[in-house]
Amino acid sequence: MDRRKSLKALLVSGASAAVILEACDNKNAATTGKKAAATSVDDADRMAEEKVYNKKLQEEVFFTLEEMATITILADIIIPKDEVSGNASDAKVADFVEFIVKDKPEHQTPMRGGLRWLDLQSLERFEKPFARLSENQQLQIVDDIAYPLKVKPEFKQGAAFFSLMRNLTITGFYTTQIGVNDIGYMGNKPNQWNGVPDDVLKQYDIAYTEKELKECISF
């Protein structure tokens, strides 16, 4: 499957992920000395209170390094590198996810719970956490949760998490310069109008004057 082409065709909805695990131990994240990289936010043209708020979020750390490693792997599976542009890592999508869960705390439990669910699945199947699996093993698990309409009942929790991860990844990627270039967006540019087509002019038996051709049609 050409994942990049499929992603471009997706209309991403804001699906809300259910709480993946009832008990999610946050103590490790609170006490770990390892710091995940905070996203860089361009403060140009922002109000003073926005700058203070963004600075506060950048100084906070939510995900552990282990969690960030898994997020990075998942993001690159969702948007891999191809002949057109880089992958999600090149667009720093993991940093975006770290920032967005602090900006929107309602994503924190679904994301952390989903990462825990993923590691439990990995340990059960392959006796290793997800980030340490081979690429083939990782894809085996992802293929079980990547298609919500086809997912088996026992994988519905994982599918809810992966849908949220996919939404955040696509949002993070396609709001960067790499993503904009990937879809070929040119921005607002003036049109070049070459006048009414000749067959239409002939149909109505009209023609441009030399002045009109010179001043309005020629570029």
C-alpha cells in the first residue's frame, strides 16, 4: 500500500480516543530525570500572554524519552520518507505531539494509555517493548490497529489510540514547510489569464483589439 498517497486522500476527523487503560501509572513520567525535547514555537506576531503561555508549555515535559521514541517510530510508520519529501521525523512531528498534549491535556490519558497498551501487546507477542521490536514486528501490530472499520474487537482500544496518533501526526506534518511542499501547495499567487479562448471568440464573432492584446492579454 502506498501510505503517502492514501494519507493525502484522507479527510481526517477529530475522532476522540477512549481511555485505553483504566490504570495508567504517571509516576515514572513525573519523577524521571530524562527530558523529552520541547517543540520550538515561533513567537512572531504573538500577543504577550501567548508568548508567556507558549514558554510555559515549552519548559514542561510530559512524555518520557522511551515514550518519545515510540511516538517517533509510529509517526514515521504513518508518514514515511519517499521520493517527494522527508518523513514525520524530518518535520519534528514527535515534538509537535509533545507540545499539543500539553496544550490540550484531554489528549494526555489517551496517548499515554495507548503507548502503554502498545508496549503490553509487544511484550505479549514478542517479549520486548514496541520501540525495540524489528520493523516487521512493529508493522504486524500496527496493521492490527490501523484500520478502524476492520479491526477485531480485541484491538479496538489500540485502534482508538492509533487513530488519535494518526490525526496528530498528519496535523503536525502538514502544518510544516515539509508538509506544505509535499502536497505542492503554492500559496496565494496572481493568476495568469490568457484571455477568452479563440474558439469562443469565433463563436460570437468578436476579437480583441491590438490595444487589448497588448495591455490586457500579453504577459
